[in-house]
Amino acid sequence: MRKNDLERDTGQTAGPLEGVGKQLVNRKTLAVAVAAVMLLVLPLVAAWLDEPYLLTLFSRILIYALAAVSLDLILGFGGMVSLGHAAFFGIGAYTVCILSVHGFEGTPVLSWPVPIGGNENALLLWPAAILLSAAAAAVIGALSLRTSGMHFIMITLAFAQMLYYFFVSLEAYGGDDGISLFARNHLPGLNLADDRQFYYLCLAALAVFLFLADRLVRSRFGMVIRGCKENEPRMRSLGFPTFRYRLICFVIAGAGAGLAGALITNQTEYVSPGLLHWTRSGEILVMVLLGGMGTLFGPVLGAMTLLLMEELLSIYTEHWMVYLGPFLVLVVLFAKRGVFGWIAGGNGNHG
């Protein structure tokens, strides 16, 4: 089927917006450009203010933004409401931490049936984290995508909780207490122990994933995924293998979360089963909703808003969630399409 036919049947258009739409696109582009410049110069501002903690805080924001963008792929564009996305986040984190610890100690991860040794090289560990998270997403997605609605939500939640308790049971790796990383991974040409270099690496990882995700959702594949969200039976009647398309999208999202997990391990130098808990999935989901679903860049603003509010409010009170709750209610009432939609001055949807 030609792309024009697909656009007509799914109600999607890939051409430029016209009239007011062009103005909205310009406002979106301006918002993205301003945010990008701010993130690029942040290390300089942190050095000028003599506040190195800003680099640590915003590195964490960028990592969670990456996880939120990966969730937006399946939630905002595919309509797949997952409460288990933190499972892939945690798998990526544990993969890097376990292999790094064994690499530091010089002990094998497995001796039988296939000997697997540890390593501290990011060029090996991070792809391994991505692949294992993607593999887990393939298994979970193959089962959960056979359902929809509340059943899909509950199955993804159940899988995440099973993995959470699995890692709690691993006493060799700290169990419920978690496990510490001896040092950040080695990456040729970079010193990840330098917070500035690590910050720019996180920023680059987020920028690359945003670019790839943007290309994906603008492609024929993306139009099929959006068509499945609007009317999956109709897409099947048009001859599209919707299950396969949705599963691939689910796996890509899991891989993105796995990369975020690899980065958070290096940022905190610590991993615990809490990274896989359903409340962590809820936080990532809130970031997407707060920033704006189906916008890709919206979840970045959502992660920034949520984590900055947590950081600032916790200075004054340990009950900061009491103040965050009313703010979320106001966003739902007056900025229904998220912070990014409000800034863009329109619906904020990706176009």
C-alpha cells in the first residue's frame, strides 16, 4: 500500500501543517531549541555558580527523560498503557552492575553451561543491557499484547512485580538492599568519572534516541502504530499485521528503557530492586502525562518538571508530595495536553 493511501485510511498526514499549524510548529521548534541551548550550557552555568550538584541533578533528569520518551513511544503513539516499564529500566541497570562487579573482582558471572565473564567496558556492557531489556520486552510484549485495556495494564504490572521480587531474592547481589558499583564503566575517549563528561554523554544519548524516535513515528511504521491506537480492527482489515508492529514498538521502547537503566547505574553507582517497582513505572508514566503524550519532547519537560519540583519542595518539607498533588490536578484541568502542549499554544501533538 502506498504511503498516501495509508495516510488517507488512517487519518494521518505527514505533510507540513498549514495556517495556524505552521505557527504552532514554529513555537514547538522554538521551545525545543531554547531547552536544548539551556541543557548545553548548563555545565558552564554550574561551574560559574560553583554548584557541581546541578550536573548530578540534571544528569538524573536526562536519564529519566530517556526512559519517559521510550514509554511515550508505546503510550502516546501506540495507546499501550504499561505499568511495567520500570522492569526494562531495572534489567538494564542490573545487567551493567552485575557484569561490572564481576569484572572488577575478576570472577565469572556464569561457569556453566556457557562461561560468561564480567567486564567494565561500556562498549560491551551497554549494548548487553539494551539487548537483554529488548529481549525481556519481546517476551512480555508477546504475551501482554494479546490482550488490551485493563488486562494489558495488569499483565505488564504483574511481570514487572515478578521481576522485582526476582531481584529481591538475589542475595548474592544484595537482595533488597541492592548492590553498589565500584566505579563507573570505562568508555574509550571519555572519562565517565568526570561529571561534566558524563552529563554530556547522557545528553547525547537522549538526543540520539529522540532523533531516532522522531524518524520512527514519522515513517510508515509510525503511521501504522498510530492507526492501531485509533482503530486496530480497521488496520487489520487493511492487511497490516498489527500484532507484529505493536510488538516491535514495544521492544524498541524496552531497549530505550534498558539504555536509561545502564546510565542510571553509572550515575548513582548503585542499583536496587526499587528500580523495577511499580511505583517507579508510575513515576515515569506521570512524567509522560505531565509533559504531554504523543509529543516525544513533552516527556523530557515532564521529567524535568517532576524531578525539579521534587528537589525543590523536599528542601522545605519531607511531605513534598502534598504540594505536588494539587499541581498535577491543575495541569490536568488547565493544561490537558501537558506542559509541552501548553508551551506550544496548541494541542502539542507530534506532527
